[in-house]
Amino acid sequence: MLFRSGCGTPFPIRLDPGARNLHPPGVQLHPPIRHLVRTTIAAGLGLLRASGAEPEVAPGDLPRTPPVEVRNALKTFQVKPGFTLQVVAAEPLVVDPVAMDFDEEGRLFVVEMRDYSERRDERLGRIRMLEDVDGDGRYDKSTIYADNLPWPTALLCYHGGVFIGTTPDILYCKDRNHDGVADTREVVFTGFASDSLNHLNVQALLNSFHWGLDNRIHGSASVSGGHVTSPRFKGRPAIDLRGLDFSFDPRQFDIRPESGGGQHGMCFDNTGHKFVSSNSDHLQQVVYEDRYSRVGSWVDLPPVRRSIAVDGPAAEVFRISPDEPWRVIRTRWRVTGAVPGMIEGGGRPSGYFTAATGVTVYRGNAYPREYWGDVFVADCGSNLIHHKKLRHQGPDLLAERPPDELHREFIASTDNWFRPVQFVNAPDGTLHVLDMYREFIETPESIPEEIKKGLNFWSGDDKGRIYRIKSKTPGKQRPLTVNLGKMSSAELVKLLEETN
């Protein structure tokens, strides 16, 4: 899923001693320097290959960074002028939040992925139900709605219950006796990542449930795909989701493939344009449905999904948190050939998108009008929230930084533990940020064993925060706890006038 850096190769470096280019494309080295670099790397590779051992990490090379208490968390943020951050929920009311949704009563349901990143077999994942009892905009009551879930990653409220994505299944859970705890649980779809269940990739699981304009629930199958069926209809053939997303009708439980193929994060804008994100390709548009390309072979269509960021897929980012020591060491080892792995950014440990996640179009009305329809993407590895504006260029959409954010991020934190992984357009018209709040947010398999010995991947499994991004400009903002479930049909129809 989620939440790992180091997957793309925007500036590949070839480290084969016989290669001609030992530097990023476009960078020219004088012949004597090029010869020296080639000779040095060749010698180093020879020694390392001969020994077959990783370098050792000296005691003190991996200092730990302590967490910041909730009461001091807001002091770590640099927020764009005109906006503020507010804490709406934090540990112990919620931990490890990775997805959330509001029901018709204004209650907030949150996916807690406590079993990240290597504890799936323990089934520690669960769903929390949060309530704002006193109406002050901050949650003060928490109930465990459902538990015993392996690596849950997605959620959507429907008809008094919740759909939950927990690979390989989508469940439907419902509290029928109204005690705040789900008492029914049904597997409604299964088979996600079916080709890799014995070796699941924690950063490549189904995610991002959203309503589409077609009244279907859409989701991302990530890069693990699967052959998906519904236990309700045993005679139906499985659908192949390799390189595709999916949608289903919650009434009929039919499921069909949809164009997509991003990693973690998927959303729509108000006109139905679809966007996805991947670790090192932070903003992509799904231009058309793949099924149209199969109508006939006489039309040569462009790719279904394309990057639309003007500054490139793995664009420059401006983190204000320090580089983690383990990341610096791993990058150095990769560049020198001490360990295998992709080399990005010309051999820099940071400064570009490596852990993009949670692409979301702002669709509320509590921000100034010029922000309506803008795109927000997190980089949880660099502890920041990135902002882009969309513009049309003929039939195409392009995304670019606003002029006043050319050299800074919309939100950034000095706290290495700040891990924004998803956003939600909330009932009050604001964006909410899910902060998993972990010391490490990386696939352990991508870290050399010698480095892993000094890391604790469970550090932070008892913490988590949810923030509200609020505009300082007075605007139309509803209370967070709008209770649609108690409104009459006439009142609900009246709400269709709302821009939020």
C-alpha cells in the first residue's frame, strides 16, 4: 500500500562497471573524472561481491527520533498562510488511521491498521466508531465497531453498516441491535491479490472506496489485482483485475473492472474525472475506460492512465523534516553497490516524491472558491501535504503548483513521525487528514538486514491522529455532525442545493 518510499526511478543511475553512464541523465562528467568514478565503483563492487556481506552499521549510526505529544503536535507544522490545522481525534481514541468515512448520522468510522507492517497474521486491524458528543468539532467518544481484521485498508458507510476492504475480501458489517458494535459480518467479495496471497505486499492492497456518479462504489485494486468473485453468486465467473480498478453496486452485488491501476489513493472530481496516485508518480488521470479500447483494433488509443503533473511524476518536494539516518545509509549503500535497490533522485535520500499517497480532489465549500476542485496529495515519507491546481489544455488536464507554493508545501512538518496517508472531504466542507503517526513507514523488505536490526517497525502502533484543515477566511461551514438520518425527504431534497 501504503506507504513506502523508494519505488520509482526518476533519475536512474547505472552502476555496472562497464556502463557508459555512471551519473543521472543530462549530467556530463569530464573523461578523467568519469574514469575515476568508474574505476572506484568497479573496485568497490568487486570487493563487495567477493565478500557477499552487507556493510555493518555502527552503534550510534541509527539514532531514534522520539514522538511529539499531541498537545505539542501543531507546533511542528508549517501551514500555508490562510489555513490552520486542528486536531479532531488522537490516541488513545484512535490509532493507526488509514481510511475513514462518515455515516448518515454524522458518526465517523475509521480503519485502524494496527498490524502494519508485518503482523497480518495477528489480525490486529479494526474499525473504530468516533462520536462528537458535545458538538465542539472534536471527537470524545470511541467504540470498537469491528475487530479481528487482517491488514484492513478501506471503508465506506452504507445502509446502516460499513463495507470494509481487508485483503483478500470485502466485508459488509452492520450493528443490528444498535449497541455500537457490529454483530453481523459477511464476505461479499473475495479474491483480491489472489495471485500473491502467500506473499502479500503491504503497500499494494485494495483501497480508496468512493461513490461514483453512476451510483456505484468504486475502489482501487492497487497493483496486486486479483481474480474476484462474490460468495453470494457462486456461478458467476471471477473478474480479472490485473492493472485495473473495480466498482460494485451495493444493492445487486455485481462487480466489474474499471480503468485505474494506481497504488494507494483514488478519487473523482465533481464532473467524474478520475485520479490515482503511486509512490513515485504522485498525480495521474484515468483518461478513459479501458473497455473502450477493446471495441476494435482499428483505433490506436493513448494509454488509459497518464501522469498530469507539469513538474513530473516524482516531482521535487520541499520537506522540512530531517532525513532519517537509516534512509541516508541505505541510499549511500545503494549508490555504491553495497546492496541492491533502486537509486532515485540522482542518489539523494529525499527531495522528491517517493511515497505519494491519498490523492484527493477538494469538493467542499468551506475554503475560498479558488480552492474548489484543487488536488491534494500526501508524501508520507517526507512528512508533507502537496497541493496542485488543475487546468485544461485542450481535452487534457494538467496539474501544477500554485505560484505561491513554488518552493514550499501546502503543509509540512518537522516531525518525522507525521505520516499523512489519506484525506476525506468531511461534512463540514473541510478536508480531514489521516495521520498514521509512525516512526517508520516503509516496507521492511526494502531495508537491508543490517539496518533493520536497529529499527523497530512497530514503533507507533499505539498512536494516530486525525486533523482538520480549516480556512481562516470566513466561509459557509456546516457543523460536523449533520444528522441526515433524521431528516425528512423534503429536507434531504433541499440539501441538493448545497455546494458542499
